[in-house]
Amino acid sequence: MNHFDILGRSIADPVVESYLAHHEKLDPIDFRTNAEMGFFGGFDSGFGLQVESLSAYSAEFEEVRSRRLSDGEERIVSRLSFTGPDAIRAVQRAYSSALPFGLTFGDSSDIVAEKLGTGPFREGKSSTLPEYSAERFVHSYAVGNIVVIAKYDADLRLMAVYLMQADRTMLKATRRKASLPKQKIMPGNIDKVEALRVQMPTQRWRESMAEGDELFNEADIATAETALNAFIDTVKAATSQRDAQAIQAAVKDIVLAINEIHGRSGMIETLERDELGVLIDAVVRASGFSLPDDEDITAEWREW
């Protein structure tokens, strides 16, 4: 069974209809109960297929693989989920057909990486309501143009798999990485990079804090300021060496540093996100690094 061939297709596509019919036979009890919400498969049945409107799907993903209905009625398959037995929820039934990539519930995270042929590009923890589920580990993998999200138990044993197509952000990041050798970094632009240091938003943050804004605290502002200075220093050094890869690595480092600050204090709200995004983008472009106007170079790692 080719699970990957379902993603991006119309809910009315014969390929999808056949796929749904097969899974409904596996567990017909509540398979279509939530179909009007765009979810096929019982919440405890071990399988789920999610669809989105054509406009919503197209806004997030580049490729619509098939169209069968009018624009207003069209629903596109956006996500598949396969879940195993759950020690917390006794009613949870395990998916009974073959998992994608030859995966098996209970596989260790190392075995999953081996079967997928790649390590995770993101690792995290997922804590839901205590009475519903224990803390889980969640690893995300990129396999071609497919994103595989694996959920693990406390012992890093596989308990759920989710599939979706790579979204626009990921595809742009892939194309950007491929273009790194062609980037024309300009060593003469070091002064332009340095000149942007005065645009760091931390001074405004301190002024807001002094005026009583409880969003900010000096410790996190100072940590952010140190990270931003290190980012600019790294980009300057990479510019002098015409090293586009080092510039992209510097972006990743500063975004991860701000992620940590935000995760601790929630300090980065809409205005702060915009300030940081404008600064990071300007520093990168000042080096000579070329970016499309609609590309956010921070999006690949940003959690704020």
C-alpha cells in the first residue's frame, strides 16, 4: 500500500476513495463520524486521514496532485496518522496494516532513523493533558519531499507515525541550501553588516521594561543581546571569507538561541518577532546573500 501517493490528492480522487475504503474495512465503527470536520478514522482506531480546503492546502503546500471537485467543495489530503497501542489510553487500538517505510511500533529511535535513511531535523517533547497522555518525544524527519513525524514513549520506542508533504517553508529551505555554492558573498560589505548593529531591538526592549512592560526582564534581554552580537560578528567573518554556508549556520544559531529565550519567558511576541526578523534578514542580505523577497530565512527553525 502506497501511503505517500495519497497526500496532496482530492478526497474524490479514485486513488483516495480506494484507500479510504480499505481502511474503513479495518475499522468501520466510527470511521466517518468526523468527516464533516475533515477527519476520517476513529480517534482511537489507530488511523487518521485529514483533509483541508483547497485554499488552505494551497497556502501551505506547493503541490496539489489532483483536483476532482469545484473550488468551494474541494478537499485535499494533507496528513495521515498511524498510532499504536497506548499505555495511558487503554481504549487506543493499534493500526493493523503495514506502516510506511517498513516501520514497526516499538522500533527504537535509532532503528527509525536507519529505516528512514536520515536523522531527525528537529527533536522535541510533547506534553498533553496529564490525564490523557504521558510526556512523549517527537522527532521530525525529511525523506525526499515527505515529512515523517515520529512520536516516541519515554524509552524512545515508536508509538505513532504522521506523514505529510514538505510545506513551502521546507521546500524553500531545500532550494536555498542547494543554492549556497552559487551565492555571491561580497567581502567589501563587512561595513554594511556592522552598520546594522545599531538596529538591534534590545534598546527598545529595555525602554519598554523601564516603562513597566512586564513582558521583558534584563537577564533575557542581555542574553538576546549577546546572541545578536555574536550573530553579527559571525556574519562579518563569513562575509570576509565568502562563506554562504557559515552565514546560514549563523542564522540557525541565532534563531535557536531566541527559541530558548522565548521558551523560557515568552518574551517574543508579534512586534519582537518582526523586529528580529527584519534585523536578521537585513544582516544576511547585507553580506551579499541573495534571498527571494517572500522568503523568511528564519522560518525553518523559528518557534516564535
